[in-house]
Amino acid sequence: MQLTVGTFVLTVLSSSVVASVLTSLVSVYIQRRQYTDEYYRAILQKRLEEYEMLAKSLMPIRACTYDDQHVPFYIAFYDAKHVRRFIAEMGQAHSGSIWIGEGTRKTLLDLGKLFVRIGEEFNLESDSQLAGKRYYKRVAELRDEIDKAIHTDLATLHRIPSFLQAGIDRESCWMTHEELFGQES
């Protein structure tokens, strides 16, 4: 078999075309992979920020003080101003709940429902410390549940595809009208 100039040129050109196509395909794959990596990195960053904000907003139910009889209550219940600030911070944390895991979101909602119930049971303008003493243990239980849920979430925070596929259970995102405002008369 003799190699002619035409065969040689054809071989070189076809090799160049194949190499060019392969290079383009690899380049497209790498660009898509980089885009996905950057996208996941942005989601991970947003989730980390949300968990940091949540941890900060829980501080008023981590620190406690005592009344004259040495009965403990959380700083969140120190006075009406502290209660309102805590509820506002929890609302802010819950507004970003699409970035947190389902277990954390559900427990955070339970804490919100508890504060609604406390607000119905007590006049927080005058009885916030009494409410804090009465619900000290239940608030601690919910706070501990939130902490456990956060630690579970943090262990799998890097698994962005499974987080995105899980979606959101709408029941864990919102309170019903009745929960927020009570039964209509």
C-alpha cells in the first residue's frame, strides 16, 4: 500500500477534524461542569448564610436569666420588647426557610406556633417573664430539636443535588390563617 499525497492530506485533515470535534466536546463538557460547580457553590453559600442567621436568631432562647425566686426564663422573654424582637428575628429566619433542610424548617415552624400560642395565652406586654417561666422547658426542647436538625443538615450540606430534588413540604412553610389569627367568630 502506497501512501499518496492525496491520501496523506486526507488523513491529516480528517485527523484534524476529529481532534477539533473532540476538543470542542471536551470544552463544552468542562464549561457545563464549571457552571454546575459555580451554581452549587452559590447555593451552598446561601445555605450557610441562612444557617448562620438562624443560629444568631436563636441566641435569645439560649441565654437565660432568673427572677427574684431564682426561676429561670430566657432573655427572649425579658420584656415585651425582647419578645417582639425575637419573633421578628424568627420571622426573618423563617422567610429564608427554602434554604434550610426539612427537619429544621418543621421544627422552626413548631417554635413559631408555640410563640403564637404563648401570645394567645399571655398578655406579653405585662406578663412576658411569666410566659417565659411557664414555657421554659418547651422552648428548650424545641431549641434542642432545632439544634439537632441543624447538625443533621450540616452533615449533608454539600449534597446539593439531593437538597434540590427533595423540594419543600408546603405544610412546613406556612401557618394557616387560624393558627396565625385564631378561629373566626
